[in-house]
Amino acid sequence: MRGPLERRPRRWIAWILLLILLAVTAQTTYNVIRPSLARRAGFYHFYDFGVLLDKLTLLRETGTLYETDRPDFLEPGSRVFKYPPPNAALLLLLDSEPRANLPSAELAAHARPFVRLSLFCLVATLGVVLIVLRPPIWRALVLVVVFLNWQAHWETLIGPQFELLLLLFLTVVWLGIRSGRPWLAGIPIGIAGALKIYPWVLGAHFLARRQWRSVLWLGAGALVSMTAAAFVVGWGLTLEYVTRILPNQGGTSAHLENLSLLGNLTRLTQTLTGSAAIPPIPVTGLAAVLTRPGPSDAPLLAWVLALPIIAALLYASRRALRSAAALPAHTRESLAFGLSISLALPLLPTSWANYQSLLALPVMIAGCLARPWREDRWTWIFLIAAALLAAVGVDEIVRQPQAEVWRRMLRPIHCFRPLRDVLTWIQSPPGAQGVALARSFTPLFVWLAHLRLLRTPPPLAQGRPQDVR
């Protein structure tokens, strides 16, 4: 058994490494945020925002927003506005005079309020989780390093997209679930889904937990959001979205940045069926398979492979939740919600890379609630694996500043050929595919960590006294 004097050197080494990671993280975070707040952004910065401004300009000039007559209307990721009306209403609130085809300098000025809102949501989420769960200082610093190296945050910011705002909404939902307030748990998901439809999938969490009042509050939040947006963009557009746009949602893209289970299986089956040379099938949702058959059997085969995997994930989750009865109620419900988030993202038909920003919340929750390494190594192995995969960006624009910092630090060993070969491979098209595939496993490791925590009895149930601090 090691004494305090033998453990002290190891503790000092750990603190030194942690401080180095904090310094590098601060540098890389600054390198990403600075261009997003600069007066003139790069060519690909705010690309998504420029597309949204073009559509809002069309709305102000012609009163139309949804271009359902375009041939790419059903394709996920196409430059057609398919978001709910509250999405457009919020953008008009932040930029009351949108303009189309803006140069980069003017586009950066228009996007700056949205970027500031996103950064506020990011800091607020981190602060709320740490204040509520109050982890030890060393663990809090480790979680800060993980949180700020979560590449999906910065992939969202350069868009910019809504995921950081949705992340804060889900944090409020977690507070409502943890405190047993159905209205606080349901309303934010209703509002989040009124901005981008996929958060409504988390309503399945309340259905599975038989929390019917939260389901009703979710519906109320969605209804109020849609009604308020109708006064801004018009009742006609709201009716058009409900009747023509919403029923056509749910396709699966074969694009490399779709990290969902179906997206990966579609790319795999296109290769297995010899259809990789055929232009990627943009829509492979179940309805699209039945109504718009593609040039190969790849979409249908992807669904055949996906269904047993989905069934196994749901079965294991149900078993874990049933075995968590011995946990305190607020801990059990927090972990159950984190389990739902980590399960929902890969099961969405299309789950773009920036959606993984939402996984930072369950990682923070699990990191705060997990036992020390010596008592539960597997949970920490799963969390470390998720953090390492999430630190790799699929977007080269985001990856470039981080790569430059690490290149400077690794310059003394850059002559080591295997390392140089790995960096070269990552920048190649096969390397990009490898990075996307690796990132697809991030929610799986987060899910495994929550599964482990739910199935592990608390210390008292194991006959061991709880720590008194």
C-alpha cells in the first residue's frame, strides 16, 4: 500500500499535465473564437448564415420562404429552407434587415449578434452544470478541457448554427428533470424543436418514463412558439410548414458529415453493393425508399442492418433503467436523460456533425457523477474515448487552427516519420472518411458510460460506507 509521500509525486505530475492541457486549450479556443468575432471572416465562415440570410431576404421581398418546387427540396442538407417558422422569426429578431449575397466583411457583421448569443449559451451551459453538480476542482478543470475541445461546438459556431442555443435549452430541461418540475422539463424541448425539429425526438424520453405532464408541457411549448412565430412570418407560412414541409422530414443523407447510424450504413452498403461510383443517394429515409427507389439496393439494405442494432440498443437501455432503482432519484433521472440524448443522436435518420454539440451535456453529467478511477475504471475509459474522438474535427476549417498549435508543439518530433504519415493521411479524402467514421462512435461511448453508471449500485447498496467530505 502506497503512502502519502509515494503518491505525492504522481499527483504533482498529473497537475502539471492538466495545466499544460488548460494552456493549450485556451490557445486553441482563442484561435477559433477570434475569427468568428473578427470584422472580416474567412470564406467558409458563416456559410450557413449567408444561406439563411438569402432565404430571409426572399421572405421580405416576395413573402415566400419554402421553395417546395425545387428538385432538391427533399434532400437533407440542401440549400432549401426547411426549418420551422420560429427559426426564421429568431433570425429576424437578431437581424431585422437581412440582405442577400453579402461579402464576407458585411456577413461577419450580420452574424456577430448570433455568434455572441451562441458563445453566451456555451459559457452558461458549462457554468450551470459545474455550479449544480459541484465536482472537485481537479475534476472540474478536466471537464473544462473536455468541454472546450469538443469540436462540434466550434463546427456549430463557424456556421453559425443553432446547436449551442439548443444545448442551453437541454441544460434547462435537465434542471427540470432533476428537480421534478414537468413544466421546466417540457417547455424548453418544445421551443428547441420549434427551432430545429430534431430535438422533439427527445419527447420519447418522457413517453418511455411515463412522464405525461412533461409531454403536455412539451406540446404547449411547441404550440406557443409556432403561434408566436406566425405573428412574425405570417400564418400562411406556418400552415405551409405544417402541411407541406413537416410531413417530408426524416430523410437520410449519404454525405460524409452525416454521422448517424443510417448514414454510416448507407455509405457502407453503397460500397458493398458496388454503387459507390453512382452519385450518392441524397434521401434514404424509409418513406423515400418506398416511394423513390434509388439506383441500388443500398438504402433498403442499410435499414435491414440498422433495425437489429436499434433494437439491441433500446433493449440494453431499458434493462439499465430498470436496474437503476437503487440510485437517488435526481441522479437516476439525470443519467436517464443523458442516456436518451446519447441514444437519440445516432438513431436520427440524419445527424450532422455539429449535432454532437449536444453530447457535451451528458458527458459533463457523467463526468461529475462518476466515481473515482480506482472504483470505476470502465466508465472513465468510455468517457475518455468519447472525449478523444470528439476532439477530432470533421471540418477542416475548424481543425486548421488546432492543427497549427499542435504542429508547433510537436515540431521537435515532427521528423518522426510515422507521425508525419498520420498527419498527411488525415488531410487526404480517406483520412476525412476515417475521421467521420471515428466521430460516429462518440455517442456510443457516451451511451456506454451512462449505461455503466445506471447499472452500478450506489456505495451503500454494495455494503461500503459513503465518503464523508
